Amino acid sequence: MQEVRRVISVIAMNESSVLARVSGLFAGRGYNIESLTVAPIPKSNLSRFTIVTKGNAKVIEQITKQLNKLISTLKVIEHEEMVEKEMVLIKFSANESLADIKALCSAYNGGIVNAGENSVIVMIADESKRIEYFLSAAQRYNPIEIVRGGVVAIER
Amino acid sequence: MKMSGAQMVCEALIAEGVTTVFGYPGGAIMNVYDAIYKQSKFEHILTRHEQAAVHAADGYARATGKVGVAMVTSGPGFTNAVTGIATAFTDSIPLVVISGQVPLSLIGTDGFQEIDAVGISRPCTKHNYLVGSLEELPRIMKEAFYIASSGRPGPVLVDIPKDITAEMGEFVYPKEVHIPTYKPSYKGNDRQIKKAVEAILNAKKPLLYLGGGVVLSNAGKLVRELAALAQIPAVETLMARGVMGYENPLLIGMLGMHGSYASNMAMSETDLIVSLGARFDDRVTGKLSEFAKYADVIHVDIDPANIGKLVDVDYPIVGSITDVLEKMISLLKHSVKPDRYQAWREILARYNELHPLKYDDSDEVLKPQWVIQRVGELIGKDAVITSDVGQHQMWVAQFYPFDRPRQWINSGGLGTMGFGFPAAIGAKRGVPEKIVVNFTGDGSILMNMQELVTAAEYKIPVINIILNNHFLGMVRQWQTFFYDKRYSETDLSFQPNFKALAEACGGIGYDVTTKKEFDEALKDALKQNKVCFMNVAINRFENVLPMVPAGGALYNMLLEHKDK
Ligand SMILES: Cc1ncc(C[n+]2csc(CCOP(=O)(O)OP(=O)(O)O)c2C)c(N)n1
Ligand SMILES: [Mg+2]
């Protein structure tokens, strides 16, 4: 069976060990996590997890079923039709060409968010695939540090 | 009413109708033990090891269908309990395990006897709680019992910091639970059920594949009704022995690694599996790609995650077996033509004649199969049977005449040696009117032999029949078959004096080497009504057959073993 990439959202109670329950399930059953983000859902006692995973159709089905089975889980959303974005922060040396960096960023929904004496920091928010393109283009300017935020997603 | 957290724990247990708690005290749980001392609504049985406390609660739950309760202290008390919890988890047994924890202020400081109980037990509980405040304690107790016993049952751990059990507060026990994130579904989808029934009507070789879920959902009667109505033959997993009853002509036998020839051939040739509360375990299916190649699959299970996990399913039905079977029966009543499956039933009957379960009896040495059948002849239906893990377990599953669900109690999923004796103690407490016999091995019994003391003290007359082959027999069998007889660390020739051991702990011991001695010992044990060890010397190199070698196809069974 063919491996596919999937974005799965989990709505679960915002309680102390729920992150361990979710991540422990992946570790214990040998499922793969490419990225995972968690944050509380405003005006509720719930949290939203966004998990990017890989596996064949059978594995993806088991993942959603096992996630649903957790007592703390309210809902599991596994859609092909998700709008997904990822954020990334990159630090460049101030000696690089700032104008070029700025132009590159604006092509990818981003810009400079901080400029200091020795370095500038830029932020991009885009689809994961485009983030990859951006990162390879940015290599030219010798990035000092790259911090990726993991995917967040919402149903269309 | 104002009371301490410890009292609240007791009041909650009483409100849940608990009459027996199995446990072992220690620092972090002492407040609760003090409250236990002051009440008289439930009894507490002090086992001599926490693992045994949990197995006893488990045996109690399996024999009665009620939630079993065990109580342990923090740190080593809890870690000792983990094997018991995991055993219950893999067989979906409803338990509430209460553990003490260090005070809230010490959590995270590596305090004395502090261990992350919810962390360790997360993968082997259905759910677990670290109680964070006195206010939430009553709600958590209520939820624990509800979660343990609803949906697909399982153990729930409630870990309670010591300061919370000391604190005073107002006790109001909730009447209902509100867990918005947990809503098990019991009702099977009507359309799916209808389609499944049509598949049964169109099949030529349908087969009921019965698992432990039938026992858990108390659906034995309905299963027998369905089988009788449609005249569909049935195979049982290790966990479902007793569901059909050994006298039922529609019962083909047990399937799987040590299943009967006819059962495994039935599974290999059926054109429609009707799976009820079974989960296609690897010990049942053998090589998956060769498993039931001609069959469509109806899979009824309360746990959606079980469906389609290993085998592709044509008719998935999520729901309780009881609900689904009631609907199936009412649909089949007017439409089923039992004659349609006549040829199929005859084929399977012929398979059973061709290769029945068998063994070569002997006049020189006792054969384990004879001992098991003899117990069946002498006390049969009057007994509840537990077992440990190994060859003896398989022989009991093959040869004991089980006649009802909950008569057979064993650790199937985890295969925990040491389970049998404490589980028998719990079962006897749950169904005191029955004789309780634990078939065990000379290896397994030593893993919880300290419970002799518990059984003697509380006068719990469990009969332990040690089928003594002076080997870790099941491992020895694999070494004989697959490791060229290199008997690495399986020879148990060095033995304790089992008779003296039992007597030293306040029980009775018997040494048995002949059929006559066995009959006499059993007769005496029944009369004395005291815990006993019956040390039965059996043929050392007896093998469990048939056998499907691990990873092999189910239809490729070793039917006999010829020594090279
Ligand atoms: C706690 C535990 N440790 C190890 C095993 C592996 N194991 C399975 S069967 C067996 C041998 C059991 O020997 P005995 O109790 O004498 O039973 P027999 O097979 O001889 O009937 C062993 C070691 C196990 N199932 N459980
Ligand atoms: Mg043995």
C-alpha cells in the first residue's frame, strides 16, 4: 500500500496529560509524527492538536480510530480538504543583502520582523511545500538559524 | 456531609456496590486504609503481593461480570501492580485500581516512593487519573467505574496524592456521569445489520467466529440462539471457551495455534466469517495473507478500532453484540433456511472425525489431558476453572468440558504466568458457591505462590492442580520443535517440595503420580475445603498438538510430532 501524508486535527480536553496521551499513542504504536502543534481553543476547555503524519491507508485509518478512542478526545478531523499553513522564523546575518532577502520574503507571504545590529529575523507563513521552496532559495543568504513552527490547518 | 478524601474513596466504593477490595497498604495510601478500618460495608482482602491483588480483582471481575477493585500504595506498590493492570487491559476486563501517590507538594521532586503512575500506566489502562484536588475526587471515582465497565471494558487507574485523602470536604457523589468526549455506541447500524443478514442468507459455508467479547457482553445465550436458529457452526477463540457449551453439536472447537484440525480448516474454508467480539489475534489467524482466503467478513465489535485493523472487513458493525444479535435474530427468524448449510456442517463433522483432538493415554505415567478430562468428569459444571500460562493452559482449553461463559478464566492477551492462582482466589470470592480449580504449571505457580498464605488466612479453598512436567513446558516444546532440542534454561528439575510448601503456608499438599492417587486427592481436597497444592507428576515431554508454527498458515498444522 502507498504511503500518504495526512494532516489530522484532534479536538481534545485541555487537561494535564492529554499531550502525553496523544504523543504516547503515536510512539507506542509506531506511528510517525512529522509535526505536531497544540494550542487551546479560545472560550472552551478544549485544545486543538494538528498532526502531520505519514502512512498507508490502513495505518491512517488506525491512527484516527485510536485517537478517537482516547477518552479525552472529542473529535478527530481527517480531511483531504484542509487549508494548511506553517510558520517559519529565519535569522540572517546583517551583512547579507537585505533588499534581496526582503524581496524573497514577500514572494512567500513574509517579511522582516526584527532587525538588529548583527542580524535580521524574517517570518514566513505558507504551505509546507512552499516553505521548503523558500528555505532552499534562502540558502543563498547563509541563514544562521531556522525555526519551523509545525503545521496548523483548518477545514475548507 | 463533611468527610476526608479517604472516607470519600470508601463512600464511593460503597455507592458503586463494591463488596470486596483486594489490596496492600503502604505510606501514601494509609489514610484510605484508616478509613477502611472504620467501615464495615465492604471487606478488604490482604493479598501478599500487589500483582496478586490486581489479578484477584481481575478474577473476581471475570467470574461475576462486575467491576473488580484493587488498592495499592505509591512507588513499588504501584509498579508491582502494573503486570496485573496490563493483564486486565489486554483482555478488556473492567477494573478500578486505586493507588496512593506522594502529596501534591512533593510531586515532581523525586520524593520517597514517588513514581509517575499515570505515565507508566497510560499504555495499559483504558484511562487513568491523577487526582488534582479534593473537589474532583468524587467525580473521578464515578467516572472511573463508568469508564471501566462501559463500551469496551478495561482497567482504570485512580492515583490519589496523600494530602488529598487527608483533606476534609463536602461529599456529594454524582448520580450520573457527564463525559462529553466519551460516548460508546451500543446500537449497531440497522442497514449494515440487514446487509450482513443477507450475506448470511446467501452464504454456503458461514462460520461463527466467537471471541472474548461475547463473554464480556453477556451475549452467550443470544449466540447460542442465533446458531441454533440458523444452524451455523461455530469456532471459539481461547477467550470464548464455554460460549457454545461443549455438548452443542454446532460447536466445532477452538481455533488458532493450538486449535483443532476441524476448527482451523473451517476457518480456512468458510465463505463468510461472522466475527462476534473477536479481534483476529495473530495466535488465531496464523499467516494473515493465507487466512480465510475465501471468506467475506462480518465483524461485530464494540470497539471501532478493532474493525479492519488486521483483516479487511466487508460488513463492519460497531455495536454491542447483544444489540446486534437481537436484530439479526429477528431478521433471520423468517428467512433463514438452515438446510442450506447442511453440506457444510457435514464437511466439518467429517474433519472432526478425521482428526479429533486426541492424546495417547498411558498406564506408566499420568497424562495432563487425562487429568483435565477427569476433573471434567468428576466436577464438570460445578467448577470455575482458572489457569496459568503454558502447555497446561492450552490442554485445559482443549480438553475441559466447558459448558457456559465465565466458567473459564485465563490470561489470553498478555499470557501472564502467575495469573491463575490469585485470579482463582478472586473468582472464588465472587462465586463462592462454585468449586474453583486452578490448573497451573510447575513454573507458573511459583510466580504467585505467596498467595497460599492469603487463601489460607481468608479460608478461600482454591484447588491448585500443578501439572508438573519439571519444565517450562511450552518453551521446551518450541525448543524441541524449532531449536534442535537445545533446552536453554527451561529444565525445572530442581523443584521445591510442593506438598510441604502448601502445608507450611496453612494449606494442604498432595503428591500424585497415578490415576488412583489423583482421584483420591481430588476427593479429599473437595472434602477438606481448604486451599491446596496438588502436585501431579505428568509425562515430561508431552507436546500440545495440533500446532500451527508461529507465522505459518492456519491450515498447515503439525498433527503429531515424531521424534527424530
Ligand atoms: C511472566 C511470564 N514470563 C515468561 C513467560 C514465557 N512463558 C510462556 S509459557 C512458559 C512456561 C510455563 O511453564 P509452566 O508454568 O511450568 O507451564 P507448562 O508449559 O510446563 O505447562 C513461559 C516461561 C510468560 N508467559 N509469562
Ligand atoms: Mg511446567
